[in-house]
Amino acid sequence: INQIIDEAGIAKASLYSHYRSKTDILLAYLDEWAEGFVKNLETHLAGIKGAKNKIFGLFEFQIDLYKNSDYVGCPLLKIKAEVPRSETAVWERIESNKKHQRKIIKKLVQEMDNKSGLSDQALANMIFYLLEGSSVTATVTSNADEIRNALDALKKLI
């Protein structure tokens, strides 16, 4: 809280006149982050034709995101690691954001000609796991090539 008021140049009372608790501040941050993430993702995918290419575009978007953030990783996962399970509203908000990402992938899988031999749900799950796993690995190694390697593997699979 002190860091927020110092960087914002406001009084603690002013901060708490807008937010009742630290949890409310965190939820507002999560909402703003998710809104920006989805908007930027939709803008990125809008220029890509075809569901399969849009799926590949999810990985390209993630690569750009990591390169532009100096490989700091997913803020949702960082927050979840720091916030106790008793903060159910925060945990639910984070899970909701991840579910939304899964829905985007599933919708794209359903729109493409799936010749992978997997059900649409199984393929969507695999793509989500490839994207999430490679993103975490990219954070650990500070190397977006991890996501690129997952993308290359996915291109061979579908």
C-alpha cells in the first residue's frame, strides 16, 4: 500500500476512499489487466485470417508479450502465488481469466478443420497446456524461444 501511495503521489485516506481494502485494489488491477490483455489479443488476432493461423497467432502474441515485458511472466500466476487461498475473490478472478483464455482457444479449434485425431476439447486443452507451459518455461529461462519451440511443435501436430 505504501508503495502505491508513494508512486501515485496520493494520501492513504484518498486511496481508501476509492478502495475499501487491499483486496479491492488487487481486484481492480486484475480487471484492468485482463481488459487490456483481451483487447490487445483481439487486436493482434484481428489481422490474421483463418482459425488455425489465429491459434498460431496466440503463441506469437505471447512471444511479443514476453519480449516486451522483459520476461517477467504472467502477473496472474505471480499474484496467485502470493495471495492466500482465503482470498477467494482474487483466486476466482484469476481462474476466470484463465478460463476465458481456454474459451478463446476452444472456439478457434471448433472453427478450424481439426484433423489431429483428437476431439476438439482434447486439442484445445493440449494447445492451452503448450501455451501455458512454454510461457512459464520462457519466464524461467528468460528466453521466448521456449514459446517458439512449442509453436513449432504445434504446427507439426495440427
